[in-house]
Amino acid sequence: MNLVLTPNKLNGTVVVPSSKSAGHRALICAALTDGKSIIRNMTPSRDLEATASVLREFGAAVNILETSSDGRLAVAVAGGLNASKDTLRADCGESGSTVRFLIPVGLLTGKEVTFTGRGRLKERPLEPFLRMFEQKGIFYKKGKDSLPLTVQGLLKAGIYELAGNVSSQFFTGLLMILPLLSGDSVLRSTTAVESESYINITLECLRRHGVYVEKEREGQWLIRGNQRYRPGEYTLEGDYSQAAFWLAAGIIGAPVTLKGLGSHTLQGDRAIISFIESMRGRIERDGSDLRAVPSRTEGRTVDVEDCPDLVPVLAVLGAFSRGITRIVNAKRVRLKECDRLHAQDGADQAGRNDKGKRGRVGHRRRCPSYGRPCFRLERPPYCHGLSNCGTAV
Ligand SMILES: O=C(O)C1=C[C@@H](OP(=O)(O)O)[C@@H](O)[C@H](O)C1
Ligand SMILES: C=C(OP(=O)(O)O)C(=O)O
């Protein structure tokens, strides 16, 4: 799809959609209990629907209790993975989180599970799990693409070693099920761990459900076995990845106020605030509300190792700032729902990354196609939760 963005000023107040990462984890942890949980303030999305539908296939009941006037859901989850069918089909849509979180959960069912997906998900890497299946004697079958993938087997407590530089999502998937096994496990990364803030979001969700994991040292976690997930009732916090777009819009255009963000969050994408401030962008705080005020920003070097989802918005902000903005440690964003480096202006400079060197994207103040849109988007930008805005993008 080609989307033309006409330059325009945007202002107003946005109630930020809830964190999609927190939503996936909440649904899964609730499904791993043997009781009923209620998750409030869930902004619906296709990725969350994929997780909910796979959990239903595995035997949990996931139902919408209420929909608020702004489309937020209260979701009831009755846990228990007691699917009656012998073979299960898990359609993960286009969601990397869904497939990587739910492969270990699927193995808990003891059934043969076939994971499927659409679009780019079929090509996104699953190698860390495939290697684990070989080490742990788990049956799997797949063609030349990552999906469809059929798995069957039981994971046992023990030592799990995975590369930490492909996706933190493999660690999250294992961290959610290892506490249920009979015996202690150690999860260890064989490389430096990237996107670790997402692992911390996982551990926070586990704690909410009464499950505890100890970080022993960098890249290593001790997981006591024989734990049980307790049902919970809680409200999801606002999403800093999505807030980032509105903050940039406020800096570039006219003031934008954001509501619904937690100020004590573990989300790595809260780094957008310090990035913008380091670029001399003005962000005002009023309790947990944030207000982005139009500013003349200056290019900086920003490290996205822990916050890869900020790359698109930083590229936009960089294009509107004086001087050069360098986005470093961005190599893995090639592995997302689209090749997000390729989707940015200046992606050619990032291509020299294949020998293990760190990613680097340079953005000039003006894009070469000055006066015309300089990004190719495969989907419209997020625009849930918009209210009282003078002009839409
Ligand atoms: O665990 C999660 O919720 C996510 C982890 C990150 O992926 P990587 O660990 O692959 O960087 C992030 O980019 C993705 O949007 C969501
Ligand atoms: C990369 C993303 O999610 P996932 O990895 O779950 O597909 C995303 O939504 O930006």
C-alpha cells in the first residue's frame, strides 16, 4: 500500500492506546492460571486477537466483558489449557509476539500443534527455538519458510541456552512456561541480550500473577519450578511506542498532550522522552501527562538496542531536525513486521551490517525526495485513541 502523508500541523489531546506488549503477556499469564482473570483497558488489535484466538484453541476461554465508549476492552480470561482436540492449529496472523510466546505454551498442551501465519511472519526467524527443539528432543516439522511449523513434545526443566540477539521474544516465551515445569531451570543468553526491557515487562506480568524469576547476572535467569500462576485483575498501562509518534508530531507541529501513560513504567520505549530532550525538543510534564511543544530539534546519535520500535519515529524526527541523526544498533529492525530499515529513507547506509557489525542509519535534515513523502509505509501509522485534534495527519 502507498500512503501519501500531506504535511500538516496537528494538535490536541490523545489518550494513548494500551501497551500491546503488556496485553499479550496479560492474556497468556491469565490463560496459564486455573481461575478467572480480568484485564482492563485493552486496546484491541489484530495481534492481540491472534493471541486470544490461539489461547482459545489451547483451551482457555477469552471473552470481552465490556467495551468502553472509546473502544477499550475489559477482557475476562478463564485459564486452563485443556483443549479436547488431538491436533491444534495456531493461527498467529502477522504477530511475531504471538508465535514466539505461544510455541512454548503450545508444547505445554502435550498435543501436536501447527503454527501458521501470514505475510512476513512466515519468514521471520524462529531459529533459536529450532535449535532448542533439537537439543531438547522436541519433534518439529517445517518447510523452507519458518511457518507453518508443527511441534510436539514436552519441555523438561534444565538449562536453556539461546542467542539473545535475534529477538527477546524467545526469552519471554520460555520465561512464561519454565516456572510451571517440575524442577528448576536456568535460561542463559549466548550473546548480549537485546531488547531486554521487554523481558522485564514479562517478569513484571509474571509477578502480577504470583510467579517469580531471579536474574542471576547479565543474560542469565534462574527459574524455580513447580510455581503456579494466580488469577489477577488489573489495568493495562499506556503504550510508549505509540506515544512516541504523537510526541514527535507535537515537536514538529503544534502542541500535543498525551494522557494515559504510566510514569513508573518498565517500557524501554519511554526512552523517546530522553531522546527528544537530548535533541533539544521540549516535553512538559503534568503528573503522568506529557505535552510535546513545537521545538527546533537538533540531530543526535541515538542507540535503539533496547527500543527498536522507536526507529521509524526517530527517522521522521531526524528528517525534521538540524544536522545528522544517527540511529545505531538498529540491525534487528530488519526482522520486524517489515524490513523497517529498508522502509526508511537512508536505508542504503544500514546495509553494510551483515558481518556482525552494529547497524547504522544516517538521516539528513532533508530527504532526497524533498517535498514528497520520504517513507514507504506498509500500513497506515497508528492512529487509535485520537481525540480533540485540530488536524489529522
Ligand atoms: O516482547 C515484545 O512485546 C516485543 C519485543 C520487541 O521485539 P524484539 O525482542 O524482537 O526486538 C519489540 O520490537 C516488539 O514490538 C514487541
Ligand atoms: C514488531 C512488532 O510486533 P511483533 O514482533 O509482535 O510482530 C510490532 O508490532 O511493531
